[in-house]
Amino acid sequence: MESFSGESFSLSNSNYFVLLFVRPIAAVLFSLSVLFLGWFLAWKLVLVHVPLVQEIFRLREKPIKPKPADRRKLTRFYNRINAQLVYAR
């Protein structure tokens, strides 16, 4: 068995390049890919089915309710009262 305790260990230029640039970039890309894969799986399996998320991202159209024909009851009521007050003077 050889031991490197007494020998000096030197790195070449390509080893410095790999150590300082390639490995950190690979680590960041790996972390981002794991995060993206986790988010994608959570989106497809869970988040799409949550009503709040559907409303925020407009994944489901809200049903449009037709307005009722007699929706101006209060307006007609107050107009009638004002008309009576004007004629009563």
C-alpha cells in the first residue's frame, strides 16, 4: 500500500478547472433539476386538483349565471317612493 502522507500532491490546470467551475455548476444544475422534478410531480398529482390553485391560475372556468329579470326591485321601489314624495309636495 502506498500512502500519500509524505509526498506533495499537486493538481493540474484541468483539475483546478473541474474543481472550481464544473463541479459547482453540476451541483447547482442537479439541485435545480431535483426541485423542478419535485414541483412538476406535486403539480401533476396534487396541486391541479386544489380549488384555490385552479382559481388562481384560471384552470377552471367559473360558470356564468344569467342575471335575474327582476334584479332592480330596490331601484324601482325607491324611484316609486321619490315619485310619490315629489307629487305630494
